[in-house]
Amino acid sequence: MDSSPHEGGDPLVVKAAAILHDIGIHEAERKHGAGGGKHQEMEGPPIASQILERVGVDAERTGHVCRIVGSHHSGRGIDTPEFRVIWDADWLVNLFHEEPRPDPEALRKTVEQVFKTATGQELARLLASRDSRRPSA
């Protein structure tokens, strides 16, 4: 999802957050024995910050990316265009992971309630329509 033409936001922040949003998984597993969202949100921002500083990203953008990394599962404390793009992209990747063929009405409600951008909703519906045309396993 390119945030610039459709959803607004700083493309560098979106791209960096897209790359780094799950960066805390291994540290969470090491420290907490689990790589779930809560622990990813705790462990990811310091790692992301180090990487971004090392490659010369300015402090303001680094902070923004770290806020996204630190809330990409819970959605707490942030509602920027960049965050909304990452939120939706993460949901798109995981939408059919747990339930490959969700009930169409449940899927419609999920798309309406969870996705934060028009582009994310549109892509979710497109993926759902393609998935519904595939034969069952």
C-alpha cells in the first residue's frame, strides 16, 4: 500500500514502519518466551530506533516509526495516516491466516470494523472475493 496518493502520510515513515513493525518478535521470544503482540510492542521500538538512527533517519521520523512499531497490534495512542496504512497492511497479511474461509457476513463486519483506510477495506474485499472463488481444500 503506497500511502502517498491515496491515504496521505510520509512515505518514508510508512516504508520504514512496514519493514520494522515486527522487528521485536525475536527479542520478545528471548525475553518473555513469547512473540505475541504485547511483547512485540514492548521490544520492537528500541531495536527500530537503533536501526533508523544508524541509517540516518531524523529524530522526528524515527519517533513516529517507533510509535507505530510500539502500537501496531493494539492501536493504542496513535492514529496517524502512516499508522492506519501499517495497521491495514498487517491485517491484510493476516486476514485469512487463522480462518482461511471466513463466513462472508463475519468477514464483511470485520472489514468495516477493523480496517482504518478506504484502500485497506477495498483490498480486503478484493482478497475475499478472490478467496471465495477458490475451490475448498
